[in-house]
Amino acid sequence: MFTAVSKVQRISSPAYDYDSVGLPVRVASRAPVNHRFLLKTKNQSLPLCFDVRGDSRLKLLHLPNSELLVSGKLNTVTEGFERIVIRFKFDKYVAITADEIIAQGLRRTRHTGQDPILLGSMTVIRRGNEINVTAEGTHLIILVHEKNSKQFLWPLLREQPSDNNAEGILAVKPAVYEEIQHPSSTKLKIKDQEIDVSRSSAADYTSLPPLVENCWLMSPGSAL
């Protein structure tokens, strides 16, 4: 199982801010945002879901053979990702936010429009609220959502090479499970392990607009 969620970097919010003359002023701590992820399942069974709290950095996709690494920083004020970074080969990367794309190849460039961005064999194209990234058989789509006047990103993997060593949340295979009914609870049997779950719901941000689906809520370690 992929355990990146338990190993993500966490950034603590500062307990102090500064006024106009530079003196420290204590600020109220902000409750950490809860980010809920959906994992598809085979045979149209109820999907799995799990929560990650706070402004963690997650490994979304790593394809060692293609030298492609995708990571995301979760938003601190709303659901979803604030920033997604794609590193390709040893000298190219793209940093994507809802407002702009920073590309680093032979030189560093900033993009706010919809002109294609070419970095070797990697191409980045923005069309409205959809950003398409292709590189050596991998097709990644990053959607720009808006909720309560706050924008955030959500990635989905449309296509990847047939390598069997892909890592990351986007590379997790659809789950296969069996429901085990107990007198006072339901458990799921996944790979010969019984896992505690509760029935819940989650927004599927891999579509625009997002759809709300019922799901089995479990811990990140159990889901991944």
C-alpha cells in the first residue's frame, strides 16, 4: 500500500502576525481544512473515501521510468489543492495555481493565458477551467474549481504508460472489497483484512461541476 499520506510535510500556521510598524500581534488560529478524497472501485460498488486535514504536501504521481513527479500542496482556506508542481526529467518543472502557470525549462516563464507551453516533450495547455498536461504517454488533467468564491485545483490521471511501478494517490488501482456485516457495524474486507468503515459522502472533483457520491469512509492508511 502507498503510505504517502502519513509521510507528507505539514506546515504550521504562525501564531503571530505583524502590524503596520512591525510589532507582533497574536492572531486567532485557523481550524485546519478537511480534504476528502474519493477512490473508485471496481464493479460499480460504493467508492472508498478518506480525509486529510491541514495544508499537507502530497505525492500525487511518480513515474520513475519517465522521470515524472507530480506533487500537490493542499489549500489552507478551502478544499482541494492550492498548487500543483510537475517535475519532468532533471531540468524542467511546471508550477500551477488557479491564476497562473510558472514554467522552468531553459528559462523561467510566467503564463496567465491559454497559449500552449512546450517544455521538451511535455506540453501544457489551458482551456478555461481545464489544464491538460501531456508527457511521454502520460495525460494529466487539472481542473480549476470554485467554492464560496475561493478557487482550488483538483487533478485526475487520464492516461499513463503501462509501467507497473507508478506511485502516488493518482496511481492507486480501483479497490476490490467485500462487505462484512456485523451486528452493530459494517466492515470491508480488502486484501484479507477487515477494515472499519462508516457510510458517508464526498464531492467528486474530477468532474466539472463536481458530483456528490456516497462512499465508505475510512482512514487514509486503510484506503491507500
